[in-house]
Amino acid sequence: MPFGAETCGPFITTDNKSVFVAVQHPGEITGASVEAPASTWPDGDYAKPGVVVTWRLDGKAIGS
């Protein structure tokens, strides 16, 4: 999780093969500014919220 962020979710698909997590407020901490950001998630620029999805490369259900 990016510094200063919180998560919303997770949402697990009905086939248990994917997990979605929303990343909210990355880098929003006391003292952070445009000149001195606490996070540059997700792409090295200004911090932005986003949704991350994870899955297994072998196609099996997560946790199996």
C-alpha cells in the first residue's frame, strides 16, 4: 500500500480468481506537498487513487 493511503475493498470475484482493491488518498499525510510528496504512486508522478487487481499466473483460485 502506498504511504499515507487507505484501502477500500477488497472485492473477490465469484470464481475466487481475482481480487480488486481500491487505493484511496495515496501520499496524503501531514507535511506532504507538491514539492515534497509523500508518495508518487502509481506512476512516479503526482499521487493518484486507483484500483489494483491481482490474480494467480497459474489461473487457480486465490488462496488455493
